[in-house]
Amino acid sequence: MTVITISESSSRTINRSELDPRVVNSVGQFWKKKLGLSAPALQLTPTSSGDVLRTDQVVGVVRAGDRVVEIFPKFLAENNRESWHRSFLNLVRYAHGHVGHSADEIPAQLVSAASFAEVVGHFFNEELRRAFRRGFPRTYQERFGLSAMPEGALDLARLNSLIVFDGTVPFRSPFLSRQSAISSLIGWAAGRLASLSSTPRLVSELHGWKLRLAVVGNDRPPTNWSRVVVPRSYEYLRPLVEIGQMLASSLLPGVDYSDSMLSFPGFMWRTADIYERAIRRLNAEALRGSGVRVSKKSYPLLSTAGTTIVNTIPDLVFTKGGMFVFVGDAKYKNRGSGPETSDAYQVLAAADVTGCSTSVLYYPREGVAVDVKTLDVSGYGQARQLAIIDVGLDCFANRKALDNARATMRQILDGLFDDEEVASAV
């Protein structure tokens, strides 16, 4: 199958016969709605010199008719653009808060020659293996039966009709079961990915997980798949649930997503969200043991008659001992020679509301390096310093690069943090 590659948030001209505009544009609208984008994820516009393919704010792979469109991250280094799957999937896994294992444990089989279905299948299989070690949510169910020695409670609704005939009594007994909405969706997704893979060992392992989760059949997803919510204590299951929901959403009746693509519609992630999650986790890990906590919260910015009408929601809020330290925002964009005015306004407003003298803006870059540049804030307000930290996306690709990034981030944050200038109470 022919693969067409393009960088996110860019455009390129292709031959008229390569893609069907109707199919591509329906795919773009599908992912726009699913990811809450401001524009279609993909657009194909016919011109006199060829068809112009455009992408917006997403990374991933989708099937469009008999072609596969791969959208790679714009901030990965040139030498990774032909085999970006591994680096990006490591970033996705890291961004979802996984702990206790290295970021370079995605199998070596994940190379650019593999289909993306195969890549996601390996990724799903590895995550499922770890999830089984940590546990699945359990739900109470009831077992019904007949016995001369009943367990649980008598089933009074059936008692009169049965006890006279054979001397047994009906009972109902509660028990803990692994069958839940989450396990049903994950088990179905394992079976679905197994049907898309051509690697015998992977197919066998995915079918094995499906059986262990007691999922029968894989033609249709569970009826309640769209309402599955991951409890906070089971955050490590989130990537598995998200992949399952991506697979299930393409099978909805009435979705304008032509029949030829339903066997594998693809996967897309909103890169700004993945980047924000990864930056928040990187900072939290870098500050481990310092007593500083990193979170995301909303604070009132403008109000009238005691009613808040505008909030500020910094992506990173640093606190220590119940006091604000500084605030930060993660911006998935090319900053050029300096931050955009709107970016600076946004984070400085958050600093003013929280009483912080230091604020931070995080931007992606190519490579593995983490660098900082500090700017003085003019005027007489609370904010005195704005730090700009550039984080290379390739630092998430392997253990050594990630360890170096953590160490560098700790040095940078220690330089910004001053125990004597902790802001007002949270």
C-alpha cells in the first residue's frame, strides 16, 4: 500500500490521482470532530498544478481509500522522519504518565517498514502486559444457581416454584469479577488489533489477552465504549482505553468514513495535548524530592459582583508547602527569536493572579537538548522574570536522553527557584 508522508501543520502538492478529495476531506472532518480541532485534520484542495494536501495540529496515520497518509511531528530531527513511529509512541506513552519502566522499551521490531497497525499492536501489547501486572478494575456481579447447600443469599423470587420438586433451593451469590466496561473495551481492541496484524507471535499474544479478559467475538465494540471513564487509580490503562475508543469510533453507524477504510481507520493524536502532558510530567520528575509539586489548575482572573467571568488556567502550577512558586505554560509551536505576545500575556497574567515573580514558557525543538533563556519583565507589577525553556522532542526517545533531560531541567528549575521568594498561599 502506498504511503504519503507529510509534516503536521503543513501542506504539500501531490498528483491528482493519488488521493480522492471526497474521502480525504471526510476523514479530516471525522478527526476534527473527534479531537476538537479548530480546522479539519486533513484537507485536499484541487488546484491547476495538482492537489494540495494540508494537515492541522495532529500527528498519526490514517487510511484514505487505498493510500495511507502518515503525519509526522514537525519537531523531530531530520534523521527520525523516516522512522518517527518509535519516538512519537514513546512520547505518547510518557505523556500518559507511565512510571516504573524506561521510555525506550518499545520493541525493536517497531521500524519504519512496519505498518502502523503493527506498530500500535506492539505498543498495545506491551502496555497490556504491564497493566496485567498492576491490575484491572473489578466489579461486583451475581451468580445464580440451585443447590441443597446454597451459597450467598436465597433467591426468594424463585424459591416457591423450585424447592418442592427436587429439594434444592435457588440462591444468588455476589462475587468480584474482572469483567468491566474498561476490560471489555480493551479486550475487544486486542482482538481487533490481532485481526490487523501479520506477525504470528503478536497475533497470538493479542488473542491471548482477549481470552484472559473474557471477551467473546470481536465484530462489534462493547455498546458502552464511548462512556468508558478511566478511574484516577488506573491511569496506566488510559492509552489502552484511548486506542480502543479510536478503533470503536470508526465503526459508528452513519459515520462518513468510506467502507474501504473501516478495517483500519488509523490513529491521530492532538500534538499540543501530548506535549503539554509530557512537559508536566518531565517537570514533576525533575523536581522529585524537592518538595515542589506540579499540577494544572484554574484561577479566577476577571469577575463582576463576585461572579467569575474569565479564568486563567496555566498548564503548570509549581507549589511548595502550600505556597505558589511559579507558573508555566507549554506551547507546541515554533517560537522563533522570542515568545509570541499572546503567549507572554497569558503566562504573565497567571503569574500576577498567583503572586509569582517568575513564570515559564516551554517550547518544543528538534534534537535532545533542553535549553533556557531568561527575560526581564519591565514595569512595576508582581512578575519580574520570564524564562523560556526549549525542550527537544527526541529526549523522550530513549532512557539516556530522558535522564539527561530530567537532570538539565532540575538544574534550570533550581536556578529559577528561590526559597526566600515563595509567593502567597495557595
